[in-house]
Amino acid sequence: MSIFEIGMLICFGASWPFSLYKTWKTKCSQSKSFIFLWLIIIGYFCGVMHKILYHYDPVIWLYVLNMLLVSSDLALSYRYRNCD
């Protein structure tokens, strides 16, 4: 378990609740990049798979949490993609 990996996941993951809240509050995803969100989800999925296959440790839950937050933001973005 690396303190730097934990720090990266916490710092990067701290932005997703704000993004999710903004999408939910404005009910508009006009400025969202769906490709970017999908790439982030794939990246987190790869991190989870690495932890499962090669080096399992509790950091896996940070990857899972971040992946769920980004997935939620993506789902809301698809829901509100046709805003005015």
C-alpha cells in the first residue's frame, strides 16, 4: 500500500462529489465530456483489476468509491444531456 497512491485517489476523488452535485443541481450536462468520463471509469476499473489480480490491499475501496462516483455522474449526465 502506497501513501502516494492513497493521496492521489483521495485528491482526485474529492472533485467528483462536486461535479456530481453540479450536474444534479443544474440538471444539465452541456459542458460534460462523455468520452472523458468513460476513460476515467475505465482507468478506475483497471486499477481495481490490478488490485484484485496482482496486489490486493484496502486501497481497492478508494478505486471502487471513485468509480461509483464517476459512474453516477455519467448516469446523471446521460439523463440530463438534452438540457436547454
